[in-house]
Amino acid sequence: MKTLGTGKLYIKDLFDKDRFFRIPEYQRAYVWEAQQINELLNDVNDAMESDPEKEYFLGCMIWNVVNKRTGGYAYDSLDILDGQQRLITQGKRKKNIGELCYVARPAARTVSM
């Protein structure tokens, strides 16, 4: 018998290196355009500016945990069932911030003489 687990997960923990997300074939492709992305990011930004200490509810995300084994390595695949557009948008945001930090670091180390 399968059970449904619930709980709260912070964005900073969502993209843990031990998590492997998979989009099942039957799910639609990522279709958000600039308008939807900007609405989400502006909403998060507005919430942070109005009360930085208050938690922000990003919405419900549902995934199915599937135990996988590849080459002797066992891992859990999190098949995204709901929340795919928000999850991918946040993942892209995290990646972009990481790239900006990476680009900025070498410049910060240079010393002009």
C-alpha cells in the first residue's frame, strides 16, 4: 500500500544535491513565458520586501518517489506530478544566480596596479 507524505520544504533544500527530479513523459513541456516567470519572481520579491521574516508559500508541489537502480547505485527519482512550471522556474533562477556569482568571483579577485 502506498502512502501520501506531506510536509513543508524550503526552496534552499529543494535543490539538494541528493535529489534527482524527473519529468514523466506524460507531463507537458515547460511552457512558461516571460509574463508567468515575471509574475512569480515579482510576487516572491514583493513578499520578501514586505516582511523578510515571513515564510512565502510557493504552492503545492507533488512528486512520486520511485526507487531506481543504475549500475549498482540505488537512488530515489522524484517524478514531478504537479508544480513542474514553478519548480523549473526556481531551478533556473538558482542556476542563474550561481552563474552570476561564479562570474563575479574572478572579477573580485583581480587587483589593479
